[in-house]
Amino acid sequence: MFSKEATVNNEVGLYARPATFFIQKANEYRSTVMVERDDRKVNAKSLLGVLSLGIIKGSTITISAEGPDEEDAVNALCSLIAGNFGE
């Protein structure tokens, strides 16, 4: 298992359009990918799960993955967040 923390800094947080980009990126990998906030952990490939975390600007989340491409998956999602989802 590989994990990293990331802080969401875009204006709307991980909601609607940015969440869609996040899920699409997570689905590019074969590993099981999870995202955690405030002791709640959900599947990063589930839009409803990610939205249920209520990730707003300034939230720190933990992204973890387990599988054949776990490091690539976590690093790609952290890069997406660091780049403010291309906004």
C-alpha cells in the first residue's frame, strides 16, 4: 500500500467538475484507490463516495492505493490536485 496527503486548494474543492476529473483519473489505474478525510474513507473511483466526503478548499485528504500501479495512481491524483484540476 502506498499513500500521500494532499491539500485541495481550488475554489470549489472536490465538487462536481473537479470531482469528475478526479474519478476519471483514478479509474485509469488497476489498483484499488481510496480517499480519506476526517476518518472517513471511500473508493476514489466512486463519484458519490468522493462527493460524500464534502471536500472543500483547504481540506487535507489522504490518497492511498493498493495494487500493481499504486504509486503511479497516488502520484497522478496528487499532481491533479496540486495543479488545481487544470482550472
